[in-house]
Amino acid sequence: MPKQIFLSPPHMGKNEIKYVKEAFESNYIAPVGPFIEKFEHAICNYTKAKYSVALSSGTAAIHLALRILNIKSSDKVLASTFTFIGSVAPILYQNAEPIFIDSDESWNIDPNLVEEAIKKEKPKAIIVTHLYGQPAKIDEIMNLALKYGVYVIEDAAESLGATLKNKHTGTFGHFGVYSFNGNKIITTGGGGILVSNNKEWIEKARFLASQAKENEYWYEHKEIGYNYRMSNVLAAIGLGQVEVLKERIRKKREIFKIYSQNFSEIAEFMPEIKNAYGNRWLTTCLFKDKNPIKVLEYLKKFNIETRPLWKPMHLQPVFKSAKAYINGKSESFFKKGLCLPSGTALSFEEVKRICELIKKV
């Protein structure tokens, strides 16, 4: 059996183990330590967000954003339907109502459907996913949000390093969220970060993420918080990963280029909208004639991992009663699409081999 080729495995740089060793030697393991602040500053320096708080996951970051915006049971929240459940489950944590919005030709959320839903539903917030590392039309969404007085949370979990008009995804909205799960473009093994240009909001998030402990010698709690803080050890890994982020984006884009050049006649690839620069976290495609599950099963015989595109949230049994503004695009993408191995430790020869195997299906 040939060696396992994973979809998007972790790829460590040179300094991660050095920083982790420093964390161990200082005995700052968890829950606090100097690497947390260093990592938060590194993300702000990279993205140009003003403030950030490192957390246990991207899902936790979305939850805190909704909590700080006072989203509650009487509120409606619009969200991309073509996404991972972690983007939208926090809406239910706040007992609010999710309303799902379909994709446009970019595969990301459709601004026209967003405006239609805003007019009819009067939502309090929108969660916009930047899918597979490609920027959504976030400038258009922000114009709608300003026009109708709606908060915007950017789910940039997959798109760290991606830009639209030279501005980083995650920094357009009222809040931005990045993920450092093991499969992301950089990883802390597990974790996320919440960013905003509103200092008060981020300080509130930091407070809530630390069990809402008041500033007393004893444990004093006036409201309910969460155990959402990132550990110092994970932040040490993250600091080393930020140092290689530009290199990882470059490699991801080169991998995409090989795939798209080698079998564009049998598939179409996720487009890049005007003035956008995606990180190409995962190379994704829609097959014109091939059954994506047959491709998946064929590559599995060669120990190569692939995955279908996200099953839209409005098709998930857990959301069967949710409202949705649908045009059929995300359902079509799900039926035709596949995520291809995009790990940055892949050699270009391995990528070309995968291309040849796909052609044989």
C-alpha cells in the first residue's frame, strides 16, 4: 500500500518546537502565558485587525461574537448554507433562529439573496463564510449591512491570508473569526481567534472566554462565561506557524495551479472573484461527467484522501425546519464536487500523479 496522502494535514515549520520547548521550560503550560499575547499580536500584525483574543476553536469565536452582539432567542441570523456546521451551530447556542442563504456563481453567499432575506426577515446579524479560502463578496455584504443596520460576523476560518482589494478577510465585518484546526492552512492543533476593531468587544470576549471571573482574589461570577481560552502551548505552536503562513499560501496556490492545468477539460474549479487573492486552502472542483463519489472511492484504493464538498446546511436533518433562501447552486455543487489533497508538504510530482489517477476514473 502506498503512503497515505491526506487532504490537508498539519505542516510544521522551523520554530514551532523551539517555542513549545520555551513554554515547557517556563512552566507556562495553561491557561495563561506569554505566547498567547505574542500569538494574538502576530495575527493582528499580519491581518491588520486592531484587536484579537485567542480561543479554543473558531466555533467558540463565533459563539462569543454572537453573545457580545446580544443575539438571543427573539433574533434571526442569516448564514451561508454552503459551509461547515461550526459556522452556524452557535446561532442555536444563543437560541436564535438561523436562516440559510444560498451561493452565487462564486460558490460563496449570494448578496442578492442576502438583501431579499434582510427585507423579509429583519435579521440582527449575518455570518458570512469565506469558503475554501476564497473571499466572498464581503464588500457588497458590508454595504447591505450598513444600509439595513445589520451586524456582520466573518467566518474566515478557512481563509486566513486571503484578501479582497488588498484587505484581509476577517477584517471587513464587525467581527472576524479564524480557525487553527489541524487541517487549516496553519494550525495550533486546535484553536481559533476572534478579531475586531472594537477594543471593548474583544476585552469582553476575553472576559467571557475565561469563565467570566471578576477581578477579585476569589472566584466571583456575575454572569455565565465559558472555558474558551487557548493554552500557552498551543499559542507557541501558532506563533511558529504564522512565520511560515506566506510560504504556505504560495504552495497552496501552486498546487491549485497544477490541478487546474492538468484536468480542466473534465472539471471546473472554484473561481476567484475580481480583486480577490485566495489562500486556496483546499483545491475544490466540480466534475462535468464523473461521479465524485466514484473518484473518491478510486483514489481511496491508492491511500489518497478526498472529501465531498460541504453538504448545505439547509439539507442537514438537524436544520430541517429552518428557513432558507435557495437557488439550487449549493445543492448542485454538493452533488458534483470534490475536495482534493492540498497539503503543503505534497510534492508537485505527487499532485501530478493524483491528476493522472483522476483522469483514469
